[in-house]
Amino acid sequence: MVGNNSKGALIKEQTQTVYSIKGTTAGDLIANLNDIGLTPDQIVSVLEAMKRAGALNAEIEVR
């Protein structure tokens, strides 16, 4: 199934779910990841992977 959820995110449901998240800041990205139900540890993992891939232009500081 392909369609939009209440937040306007594109969802493709098969064996995996793909979310298209619109965000221009790290704060926007984090808020969107939180909105789709990721835990804080999962959010940090996503940010670290994005940083390693060169897709995140920010410093990651976990407090």
C-alpha cells in the first residue's frame, strides 16, 4: 500500500516501511523520527548512520 498518513509522510508497506520525512533542521528530523515512534536510542542510531554517510551536517551530542 502506498499513501499518505496524517503527517503527510509517504508510506510504503511491504516487508519494510519507508517514510519520506520533510525536515530542514536536525531538530525537525528528530521531531519527525519521534513522531513515527522511534525510541531515543533508535533516533541516535539513525543520526549516527546519517553522519557516517555524509548526509547530516551537524555535530551529535548525547546528554
